[in-house]
Amino acid sequence: MSLRDSDDLDGASSPTIEDEDEDGSRNPSDSSSPAPAPSVAAAPARRWRDVFWLLVFVLHLLLVGSALVLLGLNRFRKADRLNIDRFTNITIGGGAAAAPREAEVVAPPQREQGPSGELTETFWPFYGAAAGVGAAIAGAWLALLGRRAGQMMKVSVHSLTTYLAVISVLCFWGKHFFWGVAFAVGALLQFLYVMSVLDRFPFTMLVLQKAVKMVWGLPDVMRVAYAFILIMLCWMVLWSFGVAGIVALSMHDSGRWWLLVVFSVSLFWTGAVLCNTVHVIVSGMVFLVLIHGGQRATSMPPKPVLKSLQYAVTTSFGSICYGSLFTAAIRTLRWEIRGIRSKIGNNECLLCCVDFLFHLVETLVRFFNKYAYVQIAVNGKSFNRSARDAWELFQSTGIEALIAYDCSGAVLLMGTILGGLLTGTCTGVWAWFKRSDKVLMVGCTAALMGMILVGLAVVVVESAVTSIYICYAEDPTLIQSWDTEFFNQMSEALHQRLQYRSARAREGDPVWAIKQSTISDLLGLSLNFFFILPLMNSV
């Protein structure tokens, strides 16, 4: 079923099609489309999807928000005003009988001086600076997007390895060996990945530049991105208030780190939900532009962005919350495994192990991929069904070979990480002069804040990329009518990739091919029983 057909049957944007039908206009690119009146009658209202995950996300926001308020207020202007420290103080002393007396004597003085005398407002300015720097970087990224897109992408790719290496050296210099090793490993992995996909960058840059051209011609899309950055900043005010209270707690550093990890995961999920909400809105808008032949086409429905926003935050919001839990981690793992797999060579033992992981991730990608958000925007399906339909579409048309060759998502992720590191560095330098013992705590959480804010700016380009691939797979003439030269370049690249895969299949060892097929079948069967079916039944 084509995009046009699904649009007519489901109201893909059911209101947009209804508006089109009501004013009597027809899609100029589809002369065989049915009459407007029956389309209106056949277009059902959208159903709420993945409601369980919507409720989980809302409940999570309420619980986390309440905890952040309590933790922030506990040390706001007065140490331990809510008496939370009675759960965190570690008694120093000998036996059990001496513990209560020692606690009575030692605890009160500690609240007036030393670590337990630290207050929320001591660290809150650092997080305010982090939010400001992250928002400034995100805004600058969007502002420079249409003017220096190619240069920005190259800077993101080539600067990240160097930046990670420099931070690693600084961590070793500051005697933080764990973090020094972590950043050194990150720099090495980044370097190896870039070297493994260096030949793919020309095509990747082509796709990214066309996606930038698309979104830069849609000012409403850019306003949506700025609006969601502002919404994220509002949540970060509350989040940073509570986290500043955690850093000021009078408890052991390991306890504070665990609390920071929990609240950082919460912030990551919240940021991913907002990013993917923008993803759905932009995908719906890009789809309409391609299907109608331009934003100013006479058949274009009025206020399409508002309709996309309405669906994204109501009937499709549960699917967005569900997909945001898994897609980012699985996608990143897939990039790394693909890069390693392409450079292994003829080492069959190592190749067997990597192929096992590769087929595992490929099976997960079938149910959790970013292309699901385009189907959600267009048809209002549940997340699992959208992801499966998108992947089956790519497999049946061969577009998956082109998507596997494209590294646009990885390049955009590099820009996001670089923006987060810049934010964390700026905040960490200030914290070094004010509170050198809390540099890592403040710097790491500030880097996460910066990554999320920059990610909200980056997602508009990623949404355009995914929409272009979906439209190319469904109906290549949509891309051809939008940009003929780009359509020819994509078609040529697809032909080359299919030839390359066919050549590899002919040259491969038949026995090894049977091994790969057996591993894939057994893995898929085990995943269906132990992971995917229970997960889908719970949705």
C-alpha cells in the first residue's frame, strides 16, 4: 500500500486529508486518486496507541518531579530542612551501643560546617550555566544549519575524537583514572568507527545537505524545534534544582553518584520523548510537503504543523514514550557493530561472534527503529507495528542496503555528543574554580543537559532524513518531483549497493552462509519466546 493509499484510508493525517477534500482540491501528483467525498467518509478517527507506556511516562514524571522538589528543598537556604539527612548520615564509631550517643554528638555540628553545610543554591548556578550554554549551542546549531551545514558536520566528525582524547588527558592529570580510561576508550572507539566508515561520508553528506534544504525551507518546523528547546529548559529548571540538592547532600559520594545516575536516566528518557515528539511532528510535515509537491501548493491543508502536533501529544504520545526507551541504545549499538564487522576480514572465529551480535541487534532493530516515527506520524499506528512495517518495506524494496550504507544518524549523534561535551567542559571549568571536589559530578550532569538540548536541535534534520527514505521506498516519484538530481544520485547509490551485496553473496562460502542463516533463525526464535512476545503482549 502506498503512502497516498494509506493516507486516504487512515486519514494519515486524517484532518489534513479532510481539509483537502472539503475545499475540493485534489492531489496534483496523483490523477487516479478517489473522489474527495468517499475519502472523508472512510477516514476513521485515530485511536490511542500504547496507552500503557503513556501512563508509565506520566507517572514517572510525577514521581521524579516530586522527588526533585523534595531533594532540592531539603537544602534550599537551610541545611537539611526536611530532615532527609537522617537517612543518609553514616554513623562513625565502634559498637551498637555507642552509635546513638555518637550520632547525637557528631551530627549537629556537621550540619553547620563542612560538606553537610552545602546548600542547593551552591550548585544550582552551575546547572543554570549549563542550561544556558546548551541552549546557546543548540540555537547556534539551528542558526548555522542552512548556511554552513557541510562544514558543521565535518567539524562534528573530526573534532569529537580529539576532544575526547583531550578530556581523557585532563582526567588523568586530575588523578581521575576511571574517567580518564573511559574517555580514552571513547576516543579510540570513535576513531575506529570514523575510519571504518570513511568511504561512506560523501553519500552521507549528500543526504544530510538535502535534509537540511528540506527543513530550512519550513520555518514552522524550526519554530517547533525552538519551542521544544524552551519546554526542555523549563523541565531542566526543576531537574537541576533537585540535582543541586543531591550534590549538596551529606552522604557518601557513591550514594550521590547512584542518585545522579537514576535521575540522569530519567532526564535522558524525558529528553528522548521530547526529541521523538519533534521527530513525529517534523516527519508529518515533511510527508505533507513531499506528497503535495511543496509547502505553498494549493492542495496543502491549512495549519499542518498544528495537526501534527495535536496527534503527537495525544493519540501517538504513548508510542513515542515506548519507542524512546529503546531506539537510541539499539541504534548506537548497531552502528558500532556494523563498523567492526566491516573491518574484521577472514577471521572466522571473531566474525562468528560479531555476526551473532549483529543478528541479535538486527532482530531488535526490526521492532525498534527510528523509521517507526514516520509511520506513526502518517498512519497513527502503534510503535511495534510501525517499526515492523517500516523495516519490512525497506527489506522488500532493497532500500535497507542504502540505509545501512548511510551514516547520517551517526554523524548527527557525534554533533550531539560534541555539544554536550562543550557544555560539560564550560560548566566544569567554572566548578573547578569554585568547588574543585565536585567537578566530575557537576560536569557529567551538565554534559547530559547539553546533549539533550543539542539533540532537540539535531532531530529536525534526522526526521527529514528518515522521511526521505520512507517516501523513497513507498513512492520514488515523490523524491523525483522534489529534486530530480538527488533522486538520480540516490538511485545510482542504491544500484551500486545492491550490486555490491549480490557480489558478496556470490563470492561467499555456502557453508558459512548456512551457519549465518542458522544463527539468525535460532536467535530470532529465542528472542520471540523470551523477549519480544512477552514485551508485545504487555503493550
